[in-house]
Amino acid sequence: MAKVSIGLRGWRFDEEEVFTDDGEFRPLDSVPDETRKRLIRLTYLQEKPCDACYLIHGEAEKRRCNQAEIVYGEPMEEVLLCSEHEADFLYWFREEGGSEAAGSETFRDQFHEWFLDGNRAPEGYGGLDHVDTDPDTLPTPPEPAELNRRLNENYEGERKRIDLRTGEIKTVDDDDDDEPSLGDVDLGREYPSK
């Protein structure tokens, strides 16, 4: 069974769990739970900035950040990196005790603290050699709206909602407090557009 990265390098998926024989994404309800959570989380992480760049430039200069290309760690505690900062992360992980934080709720925070303290990989420190075997042949993960549409096409009258941050799939109740309804909207009032 071949392993592939989808969208971002780092997280690897068994092709048979994710793709049909035709090379399309399997329906979400046929994908194992942990794999589904990672796939859904990837749709949220796509086009996010590199954590290290963001720590350098901040929200005000976010446009200067490189887009993340690599993801390490577990969902919700992942570190997003561009190729320029991957060596810093790998140095922290291999040489500075970062591997001890693997799987913990503080994994990302510990790397961020180390990086914010001015620590970096030594000049010329080797990263990983990523082998991209024809990445263009893999489909791009669906957009969040498409994920929700696909998820709900198989449920008659029952709506499901995906939390893109956590990957959780929940049934949406009509009286769900988190879900706005027209009953909450004053149709006679003019609302600001922004």
C-alpha cells in the first residue's frame, strides 16, 4: 500500500484509504476516522502561512509570510512550515529535545517558544530530502463547502456539519444554538455589509 502526502508534505496517507480505484477521493463516511480528521484538517490548513514566518512578521505583516508547504505534528498541535524554515524545525526536533514533545498538547507551543527565543538551525544543517513522485497526478483536497456538500448528499433530512478546525462531524439540530436561523434576524433592519 503506497503512502502519499496530499496538499502539504509531512502527513502521509494510505492511498487505498483515501482514493477510489478511479483516483477520486472516497466519500468521507467510508474513510477511517483518524484519516478523515487529518484530511478535513488539511482543508483548513491549506494556504495558511508558515508558523516561523508568522512569528517573525506577525499579523500586521502576514502578507510577507511564505505559504506553508509542510506539516508536522498531530492535528490541532501541528506546526506549519515553508521549505526555508523546515531545517529550523528539524534541528529543534532532533537536536534540541523537540522529539520529547511529540504527541503532546504543547508540541507547537514548545517549537514556537524555542524559535521566538532566537534559536535556529546552524548554517548548512540538513533537512529532509522530499521525493515528489508526480504530485500533480493526485487530486487537490476539496474545498470546505464541497466537503460539506459531499457529506450531506447521503443523509436524508439529517444535516451534518464538519468542524474544519478539529475534523469532527456532527449532526446539526434545527435548534442548535451555534447555527443561526432566520428567527434570529430582524428582516426590517439594515445590517452592515462588513
